Amino acid sequence: MRIASVAVALIAAGALVLGGCRSAQDNYKDLHSSQESDLTAGKVQREIKKGMSGAQVAESLGSPNIVTKDENDKETWVYDKIATEASYSQSQNGLFLILGGFSNQSGARATSQRTLTVVIKFVNEKVDSFTYHQSKF
């Protein structure tokens, strides 16, 4: 009986350890799985057309950041997205002999930011016009 309970405890501990291990790719997918993170200038060019309804735009691009109405009863939706991209590269070289050794490490890091602003104007609940601005720095 005691061996069985030890085996169960070891299996449970192993499941907890393995269950806690996730790859960086899995974490990246979780963070970037929303529809809004897929917003690109290409998607706007491909999918947004004059005469679309607000529901169709929302289905394609998600919820806007800002919704306003001007004095002429024109509704305007603004999508404003900012993304920071970071990458890191590391290399290691080493030569170890019985009595001594040599090791060399180097690394580099780069970050950039992207912005995309999309402005969609509606008349009678249909897309009348849309503009976008994209930058990377």
C-alpha cells in the first residue's frame, strides 16, 4: 500500500511539473490570439469596403478604440494600435580541457514599435470613407 501511495504522489508531482512547462511559442500564441492583434494595413485594404455596415466592420476588425459623432451626424470609428516587437539573440562558444577552459558569450537585442491608426466614417450606418496611417520606428 505504501509503495502505491508513493507512486501516485510521484505521478501527481510529475504531472504538475510537466503541466507547468509551456514553450515560449505557446505563451506568444496566448498573448496574440485576439482578433485585434491581427489588425494590419493589409487587412484594412482587403476587407473594408465602402457601403459595409458597422456590424461587418466590427466582425472584420473587432471593436474600435474610439467612437464619435460629428455635428453632421457622421459617426466615426477610430482603431489605434501600437505594438512593440523585441528580439534577442545569444551565442555561446566554449572549449574545456581537463585542467582549463575557455568560454565566450555574446548577445544582441533589438526593439521596434509599430503603429496603425484606422479612421472609418459612416453615413446612414454604412461605411462612407476610411483612411489609415502606419508607421514603424
